[in-house]
Amino acid sequence: MHHVAGYRSQNQQPALFREGKVFSRSINLGANSITQDFANESKKKFDAAEKIKISEGFVSLGGAYEEPENQDQAAISKIARQFMTRLHIQVNQTMQFYRGQQGGSAPARLFLSGGASIMPYTAQFFAEKLNVPVEYFNPLRNIQIDPSINLEELARVAHSMGEVVGLGLRNLAQCPVELNLMPESTLKWQSFNQKKPYLVASVFSLVAVVAAIGLLFDKLAGAKTEALEALHAEVEPLKQKSQQFDAALASLQKTGKDVDQMVTWMDERYYWADVLTELRGIMTKVETGMKNKLRTDSGIWIEQFVSAAPRENADVTAQPGETAQDKSQAELRAAADEMFRKRYGLSRSVVKPAESSGEQVTVDATGTPARKKKAGPNEVASITITFRAVSLSSVSAEANKEIVYSMLNEIKSSPLFDPDWTDPDGKGIGAEEPPGTFTFGITVGLKRPFKL
């Protein structure tokens, strides 16, 4: 014969018995959830909801029936049916598991126990759902009761005394269920001692793994060191070759600069000769042009050739705090500059800085200013040339002017001279002098200043 013991208030403990064997399962459902759901829905405190559940609650049987007029009863009945439905599902799953996994058969009878099992219509609900006879479990059926005990009063609560009777019978009969009342801390310590060998083995395994990883990394570090040493042995000769190449490249660049300097010096060696040759060609070309135009011979030659000074005259005036030795050195520098001017024909010109534009302006003996091209230190950037030509005023009144303009245009067209800095010297055409010649000046800018 099989039967199922019912549920308690906190959680349910279905148990199936067969020939002295028991199968038990704990379900985390209790009648307290009915009280809690009702308290939440009706906005009542838990104690008040519990009293209403005990005094007025019942399990709704479903189907077409008239709800009670009392709203609390109607709410509790629906909540209780929902709870019993969830409990029935869990009990049914337990039965299916028992029959499928334990080889049991269908239960022949159902016993209800626990405080909330006496809620009206609970037995009818489970009888309808499980289709088995349902009774209330009375643990005092085979227990001798003292005559002083009110049996009617005891019968009302007998279904909730299963645990008390079972604990009392443990000393009188062999119970198939053992309870361990040892403190939880002691149980944990026993469990730890049981697991200690596995923990020790795990620690040793972890240490072995760490040691293996360390050995692996040590081997990897050794292989890396060997590879770096091999690369260093290959790179070192390349570094030496790179240094040799850098040294050869620096030497080549220095040689190139020296060659360029030598070429520059060679070019400048014949620079003045090229300038004079270019001027002679220009004068010849102008003479030929005038002869073809006026049908008469003309002649042009250079009377004076003056280049700009490379720097200003040194001021040899003693400055405050200047010693006699400093003044003597300044006088020596001034004398050297004067000798330099005499050698290159610069003694007639004095170079003065322009007041606003920064250009050099040469003032000759007559005081007429002439524009000079800018020059760096120790450079000649422009020259002032005084030409003398045969006067052709008897042939044409404008002939002398045509000679001057022709010379000016041809000089500006020359590749050696800068047309932007080539202009008349500002004196104009000189008066005709016997035996029939006149003078005119042109300031010529050099495209490439001559370094002294």
C-alpha cells in the first residue's frame, strides 16, 4: 500500500511509503505564501491577514459558482486555489519521478498533514486533481492518550503533530530517517577536513604548474638571449661598415665643397677680364650701329672705371675709455683700407649708407648722388664707368644722346649686368671739349657681385 504525507506551513515534505521504505522530497512552498499574497493584495498587515485566513479562508473549487459576498473570503479563496494548484503540480511531479526513477506504483491513498491542511475544501481539491482517496493524517491513532486530555480539542490539531510524535518515537523504534543535530560550524569543519587532502593536492599541482611555467619562461629567455647575441654578432660588422660609409660620405661631401670653391675661384680669377671684354664688345657694337645709322665714324672708350668700396671707412676717432694701443690699431686698419682703395682705384669714392632704404650711395667729387647696388662684406656689386666719345653733334643734334642711350641699352641687355641697377650716373652728358669729344657716366650693376 502506498500513500503520500501532506504539507506543513513553511514548506512541503511529500513522502511516499511502500513496505517500510520511504521516498521524501522537500518542496519550497508553504501556506504562509497564501497569507503573504492576501496581505499584499488587501493592503493588510501579515498578522491580520493570517487571522482572516484561518477564520474565513477556504479553497475555491473552480467552475461556475457564486462568489461569497465577503470580499476577503473571495480573495483568499482564489489565492488559496492558485497556491494549491502550484502544490498539486509539484506533488504530481514527485509521484511521476517516484514511479519512473524508483520503480514505484501509483499511490493508493493520500494523507494531509500540517496546519493549513484543514482549510475547507483542501481534501476535495486534491481528491479531484489526483483521483485518489484523501484523508487527514492522525499521528496519535496508535498512541495511548491520557484520560485527562480533551480528545475533541486534540483531534482539531492532531494533523499538525506528526513531527512531535515522530521525534518521541525515535527512542522506541528504529527510524528510517536520521537527523544530524551537530552545529553547522562543526559540520563545516568536518567537511573541510574531508576535503583537505584534495586541497593539498590542488596546492601542490598549482605549485608544479607555476614551476613548469617558470622553467618554460626561463628556457624562452635563454633562447631569446642566444638569438640577440647572434643578431648582435651579425649587426656589429654592419655598424662598422655604416660608420666607414658615413666617414667616406663626409669626406666626399667635403671634397665636393672644396671642388666647388676651386671652381668658383677659377671663375672669379677671370671675372674682371670677362667684364672688360663684355664692355669692349658693347662699345664696338654701338660704334658699328652709329656708323651704319649716321654714315660716319664714331669712337667710344673708357676714361674712368670706379668700383664701390667693400665697406665703410673705419672711424679712427678715439672713443671714451679707449687706450692708446686701441687707437693705434684703428689707425693701422684705416691705413690698410686706404692702400686697398688705391690699389683697386677706389680712392675717389666714399661709400655712405642711405638714410632710409639701406642702399649704398656714392657721392663723387661734384657732390652728385648715384645709386649703387647692395653688396655684402668684401663684395663689389656695382661699378661707375665714365665714357668718352667722339662728338657727332655736327651730324645730328641728337647724335650724342643716341650714343649714350645705345650704350645704356646694350649694357642692360648684357647677361653679365643687372638691368634693374644700371642707370646714368646722374651727371648728364658733359660739354663738348676740344678736339671734339664729350663724356657721360653710367652706373652698372653686376649680376654676380665680385668677392675681394
